[in-house]
Amino acid sequence: MKLIDVHVHIQQHEPSELGGILERAATADVGAVIASGVTVEDSEKCIDLSRRHEMVLAGVGVHPTDLTGPLTDDDLDQLEQMASDESVVAMSEIGIDHQEHVLSRESSSGRPWSEIQEEAFRQQIEIARRQRLPIVFHVREPGDDPDAESAWPAALRVLDETRAGELGGAAHYFQGNESAAKSLLDAGFMVSFGRPLIRFKRLQEIARWLPSDRIVIETDSYPQPFKKNRAKWTEPRHLADVAACLAEVRGVSVDEIAEQTSENALSMLRDAGGRVRGLLEA
Ligand SMILES: [Zn+2]
């Protein structure tokens, strides 16, 4: 079975780059990617890309660090409209981000950013519920400290209060600690690993004991002009490296990892899973 990259932002690349990126992904055995929006406009780009490329599925949402204030009624209407589009398979990217530079920005609404983020997270979970979509969410602690106990408790509280586990979904680019991983399982979510799995032993420890039916993989690819060598930019083709690392950590074959993580993603996508299956089995 082919791999599915459950979280990318390739809609942000120059349009002229996309053909090459998708071709290289296909060569690395990636059958589908979920392009995730971070603003209303960016979400529109995801839908547009999905309509033009069969292997691209769309996610829509406003990222916690891209909020410019509370979501407006107009934002919410547009998100709801987009979420109902047949190319859209997930509410993504939404979530909670407690990095210091994000929470310390000036807030024109006079309300603390942590509160604005929680409200937007809840509102977008509600859209996902109405549109029968899973959620793929971001949680980032201040200083990327896995034990900061700031963003994770907030995110888990919102997920619990909104009963978001009923929608299913995944914690994307997981970098939390063991207790966060356990809470995700209890709440009914998948854990999504990106390239940090290859670097961090502590993530490998978690990846070793997670149930096989609760892991998905991703690259979170986006344009990285800060890396001077273009060949070093993360692309969906690097999903193969994440799969290889996971196979080694869990002591199984890469084929088995491909089968498990793709089946997990298909079950997470629920209604859309049927049509996505064709892309992964082809
Ligand atoms: Zn992302």
C-alpha cells in the first residue's frame, strides 16, 4: 500500500514547483497528501490545488499563530462554506500554540491570545462536527518544552469539552510527552509523527508503545527559503524516511508501516476514506 502524508502545506509553494514536488512524492511511494490551510485565503488555495491534482486532498482552517484576532462571522461563514466542499477531508490546521512570541503579541481585541485561540479552536471543531470532518490539530508548548504543561492541558480541555473525540482526527507533528500521548489515545485520536521522530529518542520511545492502529505520519512540508540548499527543503517525498524510522523503532517492515498508517488515515477520514483508498491501492 502507498503512504499518505496527512499534513502538508504545499499550497504555499510557487505553483511552478508543484508538478515536481508531487512527482517526487509519487516516486517515493506517497499516494496522497492532505494540504492544510492556515488562513481563510490559504484554505481556498488548498481546495483549488485539490481540484487540480488528484493526489492532493484539502484541509481547511485557521492556524492559532495566524489568527489576527477573534474569528469574525465572515471568517466563520467562509470556513463553513469551504468545509462543505467535496475536496475537503479534514478541518486542518487548527489548534493551540503557547510559544512566548505568539502569546505576547499586542491584541487589538484586548483579550488574551490564549483565550482567542481556544475560542477559535472550539468554533472550528463545531464546524467540523456539522460538516462531518475529522480534525487535524496543532499543539505547541512555549520553548517547545514537552513538559511545559501549558498548551497541552489547554488543548486537551477544549477537546474534552467539545467531545471532539467523536469526530476523530490526529495531533499533527506530535512533540508532546508520554502523558500527552496517553491522553490523546484516551480521547480517541491518532498521533501523527513527522521528521522529529528521526531525531528525538524520546519520541521514538513513545512511538514504540503506541497501539499500531493509532499512528499516522506526515512531513508538514512548506517552503523553507531559510535553507539555502533547495534540495534540503522538506517535501512529501521525505515521508519515506519517517516510515523507515517508524519501522525500525517498532521492529516491523516498512511495508507493514505503510499498510498500518495508511489504513489508520483512511479510517480517520471516515466518509472520504472510500475514495481516498483508490489513491493508495493503485
Ligand atoms: Zn502545519
